[in-house]
Amino acid sequence: MNRKLERNLVIIAGIWQIIDGLLTILVYGTLKKIEGANLIENTSFAYMKAMESVVGSIYIFIGIFGSILIGLGLFNLVCAKKYIKDDQVHVKVAIWLLVCGVMSYFIMDIISVVLYMSAGMIMLAKNKSIKKLVIRGNQQIGGIS
């Protein structure tokens, strides 16, 4: 059975996560850094040092979060190319896609939720039909109808 739809959904989701991670680091991180710099102006030295520390920590967190998104996107691209094969049952990959969908739900990335959940559910549905085809093929080969 053809797995082209699932591969395409996972590839699109992986590309989206890479773009989302880059946007998070470059755009959102830069905006937070600028907002923090605006808060630091015209304040006392002690308050300025404290705010500089907080802004730096927030920027590091944003960078780590964006890097995790980029890493997941790259991993899912590799998963789509290497592990999602036609005419094979893929339970672990389907579970991984559903887990990615749940994680995306918690970080409110609706595009990833739709893509990963769709790919995971389609993959699980096709797994059932592939299993039935394999069982039916084995019965016909063995002479049992």
C-alpha cells in the first residue's frame, strides 16, 4: 500500500517546524531582546543589571526552544525519507507522530497538530489494511481460502 500521503504530510510538518524554529529564534528572540533593551534605559545601575540578566535568560530560553523545534523538524524529515516505506506496517512511527502532535498541542502550534495527527491517524488506519492484506495473501499462498 502506498504511503506517499503520510510521507508528504510528515515532510510538510518537518519543514514547518524548521521554519517555526527559525522564526522563533530570529524574530521573537530579537523582539524580546529589543523590548528588554528598552526597559533597561533610564534606570539605576542595579536595576539595569538585574533586567539585563532576566532578558538574557529569556533570550537563551527562546533560543533553546527554537533549536529544539529545528531539531524535531530535521528528525521528522529523516523519519519521512528513511523509515516510512510502502507496504510495511509502521506502529512506532505512527505513535511518534501522534506524540509530536500532542507536544505541538501543548505548545499551541496548531499547524503541526493538524499535520502530525493526520499523518499518524492515516498511518494507523493503513496499518490495519496492510495487516489484513498480508494475512489474506498468506492464506492464499498456503492454499487456504
